[in-house]
Amino acid sequence: MSAAGNHTLVTPAEMTAIDADAARSGIDSYGLMTSAGTAVSAAALRLYPGALRFVVLCGPGNNGGDGYIAAAALRDSGADVDVHALGDPAALKGDAARACTAFGTAVKPLADYAPTAGDVVVDALFGAGLSRPVPPEAARVMRTVASQDLPVIAVDLPSGVDGRSGQVLGASFRARHTVTFVARKPGHLLMPGRMLCGTLEVFDIGIPGRILSARAGRLSANGPHLWRKYAFTLDPAAHKFKRGHLAVFSGGPLSTGAARLSAIAGLRAGAGLVTIASPAAASQANASHLTAVMLKQIEGEDDLSQWLADKRIGAFVLGPGFGDLQRARQYALMLGSHKLVLDADGITAFKDDPGPLFKACAKGETRLVMTPHDGEFARLFPDIEADEASSKVDRAIAAAKRSHGVIVYKGADTVIAAPDGRAAINTNAPPWLATAGSGDTLAGIIGAHLAQGMPAFEAAAAGVWRHGRAGAKAGEGLTAEDLAAAVEPLPA
Ligand SMILES: NC(=O)C1=CN([C@@H]2O[C@H](COP(=O)(O)OP(=O)(O)OC[C@H]3O[C@@H](n4cnc5c(N)ncnc54)[C@H](OP(=O)(O)O)[C@@H]3O)[C@@H](O)[C@H]2O)[C@@H](O)CC1
Ligand SMILES: Nc1ncnc2c1ncn2[C@@H]1O[C@H](COP(=O)(O)OP(=O)(O)O)[C@@H](O)[C@H]1O
Ligand SMILES: [K+]
């Protein structure tokens, strides 16, 4: 057993290819099913030693096969076990048919299951092979089990959850515990799938790592493995300019707070200097609230082009509280080859005509990071958002490719994607990050990483992870000010 320690995520399609490679390399597929099914029975006995009865619900494919193995192992341990099957068990094929025969005890139809207090349900209806909404008789059982609040242990995935997207196809079980095999699937991390899995256990059924890595794509869970090599330790001889200079554009006099949140988070995240570029009308409001953060009056394009001549500015944050969409467009397009975090109004400014921005970012090293929430994403990429067949990961990658920028597609399951197809799903963000100013703080952290010289994908992934950690440290009830104060050093 491994505690979800491997960062690699594999889609169901990749898993099928891994299975086929394993079979080609001489690994016995029934042996794999036996390992999978016995891992489930072991989990059931470990988690529910007081169960009055284990009810194993078996589907028409190999997920059902795992269920028959688990049922036989539970029975052999002396537990009371009933199996209910979706469809005719005589129609099972291959390893699943063999597992059903080996179970050898009468199996009842799914519709005959009457949930009873004391039951522990083992959900082996569908796993990686779910291809359409679950049939009505499965949805009915899901409803009755939920209405009695019976514990459910899901085999591979809660049936009904699409392993690729985390979306529910029709209906699904809400599991207390999920036992999956080989590696986690995107659907275990993406919402709502993540919420439906309960605690997740990854069991090594004996497929060698070399077969897994040969087939796995470029998607992983977000964590230090992605950016550790850029988490530099501070040079004792560093001076502030060596630690990166971040510039944050402020909005007008009534909306300066967002830029200040970004700026303070940028300082906390390690930028050596942070300057707020403020229009004259907002300078006083900014000045009266700033201490360590510096202030520069930037009234329009002339001021900005003069300032841009200072090559020591490592990165810009544009958008939090900015307000003036026309000016946001102008400024973003003036930044030339500078690194830029475009957030909030900075994203909305390009909603009708993003072409010039994307074109300006097409050449050279990736220098743009955009941090849209759902609404902003839909504004900038309406066609990508409308493609219902694609997952949040697919959408983020498509947007990154189109924009030539890194996309931080925010939410409870923030996805970070790069134009070269790399992507990561973040899981460490507590729900109380959903508070005003939280996104501004994130933009500042990412900006600090860019200013310090981290490449854009790593800067964004590390920023999202640090933001989540800061949220967990500050705790429920935090305000965005607390969040910036809770940013911790990057783990070296
Ligand atoms: N290496 C590994 O990871 C290992 C994986 N193993 C296990 O294998 C599982 C994957 O098995 P799988 O490919 O047979 O798919 P599974 O989820 O059982 O469903 C497919 C069946 O359901 C049917 N069907 C689909 N949707 C439907 C619907 N809505 N309503 C009705 N029917 C529907 C579909 O029929 P069809 O679409 O052809 O009509 C087909 O018959 C995986 O999750 C793991 O538990 C282990 O054994 C050990 C090794
Ligand atoms: N339910 C949630 N669980 C975890 N993180 C969340 C949740 N909802 C929002 N977040 C995070 O909080 C931040 C909110 O950003 P945003 O919507 O731009 O807010 P604001 O504009 O107020 O700063 C994002 O980083 C997002 O990923
Ligand atoms: K299942």
C-alpha cells in the first residue's frame, strides 16, 4: 500500500495501455485482479471490523471482477457477505468471469438489494471503464444507500465518477474510502470526484514503475517535486535586487487594496523589492497604507515606458482591483518581453479581443501567467469552456497552448497548465481560501517567483501550493491579510 505518495496521475485510457503493456511483458492479469480485490477486502476488514454484513455490488466489467475477488476473500475471512450483480453474471468475460466462477456462491440481482443498518457496501459496479451515465437501477441503489448513510468502500473509483474528469455521469456513490490501484487518476483529484472518494488509498498491485512511466502523460499532483530545484536557498551575499523586483499596478483611489494585498504577498514570498505603480489619484491612498512596499506614480503610457527602461524590474502583476479595462490592455501590451501575472481585470480586459496579447507572448520563453477563476476563464476562452467533453485539465492545457501563457485555472481543484502540455492539479487548498482578496494574494506570490527568476510553470505551481499552505496555516476565518502573513518559505 502507498499513501497516495506517487505524484503521477494516469487517465483511464493510459491505465488501459499500462494494463496491456503489463500483459505483454508476461504479467498475469488475473494475478493483478487478485491483488486488487484482496486489497479491497483487507481495507474493508481493517476499516470496518464491526460490520454486520459486507454487501458487494458487482458490475459487468473488471471492476466487478475485483468485487468478486474481494467478496471471496471477505467470505473466507469468516465475514457475512452478499453479492448483488448489475446485469447477468453469465455474461461476464475474461478475468471477471473467472473471478465470479471462483467466488462460486449464488449472486442476487442488484435490484434485490435492500440496504440494512450494519451493512458495509463495497462498490464494484464501475471503475475506469465507465463510459456513459449509470443505468437507472444503479442510480436507485446509490440513492437508497445514501439515504441510509451506509458506509461505502469504492473499488478504484466511486461508481458514476469519470476517472478522467472527476465529473459525475448521471449519479454516483459517495464513498467513505476508495481503494485505487497503481496510481491516482485525475478524477480522484478534480471536483466533484475528489469529494466523492472519501479517503483515498493507492495500492501497488505489482505493475512495475517502468511500465507506468512509459505510458503516463505530463499530468501530476501539484507538489514540491515539480519545482524543488528552483526553490533556491538564499545566498548569504544576496542583496535586495538579487532577490527580484516585483511591480504591481494599482487601481484608482477607491480600489487600491487588491494591489496592496498582491504586493505584500510578493514581499512575503521572497521578492527583494516590491513597488506599487499607482495612478496619481490613488497615490495618497496607497502611500498612507504602505511601509515596506514602495510606491511609484505611473499616470499613463509615457510614465510606464520610461519606467520599463529600468531592467531591474523582474515581473509585473496587472489586474487586481485595476478597474480601467482600456488602460489594462494598453499596459499589458506595452510590457514587451517582461514577465507578467495577469489576473482579474487584466484578464477581463482582453475578453473581446485576446489575439494581440497571445501574439505578444508567442515568441521566446513563456513569460505570461494568467490566473482566471471560472468566470474569467469563460470570458477569455468561451469556446474551450463550452466543450463539455473536456475535463478541467484539458481546458487549462488548451487555453495555455492558445495563449502561449501558463494558465492557473483557479477553484477548489486549481489546475496549472503550460503551453508545452505539462499540467498539475492542486489539492492543498482549504475551502476558506474562498474569501475576498485571496486571488490577489496568489497573484503576488506567483509574481514574486517570476521576479526571482523561476520559469513560469514552476512559478505558478509553487505559488498555488504556497497559497494553499498559507491558507491551511492561517486557518478557517482568515482574511486575505492573514493569508499574506502566513506565507512560508519554499521547502528546499
Ligand atoms: N491495472 C489496473 O488498474 C487493473 C484494474 N482493474 C480493475 O478493472 C477496472 C476496469 O475494468 P473495465 O475496463 O472492464 O471497466 P469497468 O469499470 O469494470 O466497466 C466496464 C463495463 O461496464 C460497462 N459500462 C460502462 N459504462 C456503463 C454504464 N453507464 N452503464 C452500463 N454499463 C456500462 C461496459 O460495457 P460497454 O460500455 O462495453 O457496454 C463494460 O462492460 C478498474 O476500474 C479496476 O477496478 C483490476 O482488475 C486490476 C488491474
Ligand atoms: N472551495 C475552495 N477551496 C479551496 N480553494 C478555493 C476555493 N474557492 C476558491 N479557492 C481559491 O481562492 C482563490 C480565490 O481567488 P479569486 O476568485 O480570484 O478571489 P478574489 O478575486 O476575491 O481575490 C483562488 O486561489 C481559488 O483557487
Ligand atoms: K467502483
